[in-house]
Amino acid sequence: MKRLLLFITFFSTIRVQANLTADSLQHKKQYKNFIEVGYNAAWFFDMHRLAFFRQGVLSWLPNRPITTPLVPSYIKYARIFKHNIELGLSSYTYGVLYQYKKTKGDLMYRWFDDVTLSMGRSFTVSLNKFVALKYTISPSVSYRWGTEWVYLAENDYHDVIHICSCDYNSFGLGGTGSMDIVLRNRLYFGGSLGYTYYFEKSKLKPTSTYYYKDYKPNRDVLVFHPRLGVLF
């Protein structure tokens, strides 16, 4: 009987230690940071609709329009706090050359960089011990800089084209919703859909010979980011 009691006591001690170790490991796997990279597509709410920017770059690299598609055009870092509150900083680059019709006011070229500060709340649904779904809603404030080339006129010989290099330089307010598939609480892939309204003003000079009063700079952007991420 004494041996049986010793065996039960020894087994119980081992089990308690195993549970404590498991709890400790599980606690260590509650990662508080993540970084993600991807690409972007944008809808500008004008005649220039959805277009993917497949040759992306990080916003601080100088060669924006021409680079390898292997370099992402979107990157984000975020920190996770209590109650699954996320504070993140992201940046993306967009650029596209349009087929214009040489009509006054036509858009020839558009590129810009955007930096966004967001604070969101995430919700996780566990499917099994390996896979979970994560949903996040994030209001945000953004700053955008770049340019639009607007066709204004050309001379009778068609060898001098007058354009406006109308710069972007404004803040914006918006929000983002995202959904990701998380693998083993570490790697994830998914996408985010966000809208931003920029407080952009026209850079066309009313005193210019080629002034076009109907031109309005882009202010509304709906952007989609397919991406990959890692928690650490």
C-alpha cells in the first residue's frame, strides 16, 4: 500500500510539472509583434479603376517605377497590446502609367507613397490547434506624397506637350478591415481592404495659360493588400 501511495504521489508530481511546463510554453507563444509584406491594388473612384502595381518597391527606395517584382510594395510592423489592441505603422507605394487620349485633363501618370499609422482591434477564431482565423478592424491616419501628370495641351507640331506635374502632399483619414489565416500561431497569410480620404488640394495655377478648372486631384482611395506575415 505504501508503495502504491508513493507511486501515485510521484506520478501526480510529474503530471503537475508537465502541465506547468506546457502552460509556460503556451505563454511564450503569445507573440506580441508582427511584420507583414505584400502588394497592392487601388481603386481611385474616377475613370481609372482597379489596377495592380506588380513592380513594387519599398517606399524609401529611389527607383519607384522600375524594379524587380520580388521586392514588396507594401510593408507593415505592429505591436500587440492587451485586449488584442494593435498599434501599427505601414507603408506602400503605388505607380502606374495610363493610356491617355490627349484630351485636356487626361491623367498620364500617377505614383505616390503612403505612410499609415493605425490602431485596431483583432478577433481570433480557432479552427483547430494548428489553424485560426483572425479578423482586424483598424481606424487610421495617413500621409501621402507623390504626383499626377495631367495632360493640358500640345503645340501644332505635336512635339511639345504641356502637362501639370500636380503633386500629392496631404494627410488622410480612413479605416481598414482585414482577414488572415494563422498557422501554428506564427505564420499567416490573407488580405486587407482599406479606404482613405485625403485632404488634397489642386496644384493647378488659375493664372496659368493652360489652367483647367474641371481638374480635381485624387482624394478617395480604396486599396487592397494581399500579404504574408510572421508573428514574433
